Amino acid sequence: MLYPERTFATVDHIIPTDARTRPLADGLAEQMLTALEDGTEEFGIRFFNVGSGHQGIVHVIGPELGLTQPGMTVACGDSHTSTHGAFGTIAFGIGTSQVHDVLATQCMAIAKPKVRRVRVTGSLRPGVYAKDVTLHIIRTLGVKGGVGYAYEYAGPVIEGFSMEERMTLCNMAIEGGARVGYVNPDATTVDDLRGRAHVPDGEAFDRAAAWWLSMASDPDARYDDDVEIDGTSIAPTVTWGINPGQAIGVDERIPTSASFADADRGTADEALAFMDLEGGAAIEGVPIQVAFIGSCTNSRMSDLREAARVARGRKVAEGVRALVVPGSEEVKKQAEAEGLDQVFRDAGFQWREPGCSMCLAMNPDQLVGREMCASSSNRNFKGRQGSPTGRTLLMSPAMVAAAAIEGRVADVRRMLT
Ligand code: SF4
């Protein structure tokens, strides 16, 4: 193994978010965790295990610890590694065999992608978040629109985003077909990195910061494609189908089968039938049974603060199972210091331990039967949340909180006063 000091590990997909006593109740999860503990020890890899204070979803803890820095190439065995591009890194999700290659050689063979600049202009209206922007971009450009491209996000809306918002944006680049999402490093990036555990300090920080800023694209850089999206036109966005591009504003109607081109009608019909939704009906008001706030897309402090703004002083609707799962032990600690856990508990949400939880079906947090879930995660594929017939509506954490309170898809703008 080459350069073990450049490799880091955590446990996220398989870890339960309630009881985490060992051995884990799921024998296979226990086996995987033990193998990870043994392997990282044998090869000298730093492992952020449960209880270390730094365990969490890999795409939350990397930036949190300052392991993700501009100009780096980052590879990780998870599709949503594009998240790290928020820091001006080139970050790839890789498969298991490529993980072997990277561990052995610190290299990987990959074709050079074309670059599409996606400029988001104007400004976002209240109640509209980075999640809505990323869903809107995928809706506009298509789930396969980014195949062969890296997406460089730019424009006044992106430049005004915090690093957490940029991470949400880049996280879902992969859902639009782009293997890489990227934002130029700037003063916001440098400010965010200052003081993080794996970032140099003093003069070394100033030297690093100057180098990081030099990574940004030249003002006269040429792109293979350039797209402009009007941020002012974006509404709180909800998916109605079985891929993240099947999304509409919460105030729109679900598209009818007839509104699709012949080539897309089959997928649309399949989605409407699976979701049991009617073309032409409003998405607002669709009943839900589960609400999930978490995942590497939306489990950071700003996500929890916005969801708590909606939950404060309200109650989860009867019959709704609502979970809040912080992205890392550090996020959990900070949220508890701010009293957010109590806000959620008082409203009737479950407050869990960090992990991927209900984003995917590799731990005990799963949908049951045909349950409809308002989810702040990133994939609404059939079976993604554990039940083969379970249904997922992707939306921002604030919108999930609103849906949990109302027991149905709700327009968060009416609840943010
Ligand atoms: S939260 Fe979901 S998408 Fe993100 S790393 Fe975990 S399983 Fe993958």
C-alpha cells in the first residue's frame, strides 16, 4: 500500500443510528466493521471510529477535519464524493476495484472530462436552499445531461453560498450525470478552512491559502459548454418520480404523461405508477408517513438549523415517523450545544446518532412497505430506502420538516415567518 498517511477511514453506511453497542446486532455489519478496524490498524490508516469524536458520514467529516483542501484530488468509494469539489478539489466517487488501485498506487486511470460551467444568476428567494438549486439544475439539464462532463458551478448565487451550501450543490452533481462538481476556491473557502484540524496554521496557512486561491479558473477560461440558470425563478423543489431529475416546484402540478416527449414517456409513466401519483395533480398535499433529515447532502449544521426553525414550537403530524440524523459526531455535539436536539425532540422527531441512516438500505433505518418518505437525501430510486416498494420524495431539510409537521408535502415558505 502506498502512502497510508494520505488515506482516511470512517464508518457510515452500515452503522446503526440508535444502539451502537458492540457486537452490532446485524452480523454482517459487525463483520464489516471488524474488518475495517483490523485493516486500518494493519496498514497504518487513520480510522475515525464510533466514539472518536470524529466519526460520521465520510463527506461530512472530510471537510470538517480540513482533510479536503483546494487543489487536491480526492477519491472515495462512494458516488457522492463529488461533494468535496465544493472546496476546489477534483473529487471522484470510485468503485471497489478502483479503491484497490488507489490504495496500491495512489493513481487511477480516467478519461479527461469536458467542462460545463453552470452559472446561477440572480438571487434565491426566501425558503429556497442549495438543495432546491441542485434539484432544479438536474431537472433542467437532465439526469444524464452531465455524462462526460465535470460541472463547474459559478455565478452570484454560488459565490454567495456558504461552504455547506456549496457541498450540498456539488454532492448531487453525480445525480445529474457529472462525475465531478466543482466550485472555485475563494475567500469563503479560505475562511472556512482556517483553524481546522488538518489545515496548517500561522505562516504556513497563509502560504497554503495563496496556493489554494491560485487554483481558481482564469477569468478568461473557455468551457466546453456554458449554461445559465436564473436563481430567482427557483422554488422549493420536490421530486415526484424515481430519479432526481423528476422534480417540480412545490407550487407546480405533477406533469401528465402526455406532456412528455415520446422518448421520455415510458420512464414518466413508470414513475407515476410506482409513486402512485396522478399527472396534473398538485404535489403539495401529497401525504407522507416518514420524514428523514440527514445524509451527506443535508446533515450539516446549517441544514439542522433551518429544519429546526420550522420544527420549533410545532408538532410532527400523527402517524408520521420523523428522524433527524446528524452527519457526524461533531455536528451532533454542536447541534446539542445549540439546543437543536431538544427542539426536534419536543416536536416529536427522533434524534439519532451519526450515520447514513435512511439514505440507503444498509442499516436498520428503512422504509416499510409502501411508505412515502419526505427525505433530504439524494436518491429517490426504487428500493433505495430499504423497502422495494417504498417511495421517496427528495426536498430540502426545511421542506422535510414542514412535511413532517403537516403530514403531507407542504410549502415551507408559509411556515417561515
Ligand atoms: S448519506 Fe447516502 S449518499 Fe451519502 S455517503 Fe451515505 S449512503 Fe452514500
